[in-house]
Amino acid sequence: MKHCKISGKQRKQFRPLTTNSKHGGRIAPDLVQRKFHPNEQNRIWVSDVTFIRTSFGWSYLCVILDLYSRKTVGWSLSDRNDSQLVCDTILKAVLSRNPRKGLIFHSDRGSNFCSKETRRLLIANGIRRSNSRKGNCWDNAVAESFFSSLKREIEYNTFYNIEEAEHLLFDFIEVYYNRFRFHSTLGYMSPEDFETNIA
């Protein structure tokens, strides 16, 4: 084939879009500006959405991390990548942490993060919005790094269904990541140990 200068056609793998920044929602300024080391918990939360493959189609995982300890303070899984997914995750995080007013919630500028529903929920809880600059994944590097670790360490190709995905994600996030996974930025402590021993 090489001699005849022909090659097989590569099948491109479809990957769903998780960020749609072409929308009418209001974009917030970047209040974080890559300063990823606040000196106390519940000062800056970062959030993002990634896709999870199942035998029945795509599911979407939204997480919120506290930048202080890298702890996952809220997460939700859905078969829809919409503002409801983001709002569900925010509510879980707020109920779990009860942050004081002025907390910064940083995300990319996707339509689900800039929607009217998301903005109203954040305002109602005294939380300030912050959005990354357009097309700049480094502005939300901590959340991107979390997803990279998850997909590398959970060792899956395809979950059977969303229920199986949710079960295994619970084990990874709540049992392993928050309690036992060491971080060099935390002095090789887990998020929970860091909050317990340092905070």
C-alpha cells in the first residue's frame, strides 16, 4: 500500500462538545487570573464539565473543586449537558460546604455556566461568577487536570449505563480522590487530610 501511495481511511472518533461559548449569556470577568492558591477554603471554587461514554450514549459529569484543598465539593452526572446539570452540582456543593458570601465560582464560558438559571442561583447564594478567557483552557487548569486524572486513573473505555458510571465515579471521587489521593501542591496530602490538618 505504501509503495502505491494509498492508505486506509481513518475513522474519526466522535467526541461531544462540552463548551459552547457562542451564546447570549452574560460572560463574567476572570476574577481568578490563574491564581490557584487561595489561603483558605471556600474562597474560590472551580468547575467544569466532561463527557463520559456509556453503551447507551454520552453522559456528562460536572464537578466543583475547592481550589484551597483541591477537594471535590460537588458533582453530578446527567445524560444532558445543560444548566440544570450545573445548577444541581452547585446546590450539592452549597449544601455540603455552606460557604459565606463572596465566594468566587470560576468556570469556562460555556452556555450552561452563563445561563440565566445558573446566574440566578449563584446570586441567590451570594456567590460571584468568574469566567475563563475565550479558548484558554489554562485559565481553568485545575478542573482540566482533575478530569485528566479521572480518565487516566479510573481505567474505563465505556460504562454499561449511567447507573454504573455513577457508582464507579462515586468510588473514585468520594472514596479515593477526596480521602486518599495525594497532591504535590498539598505537600503530598489528600484533600481531606489537608483540610483537617492545615485549615
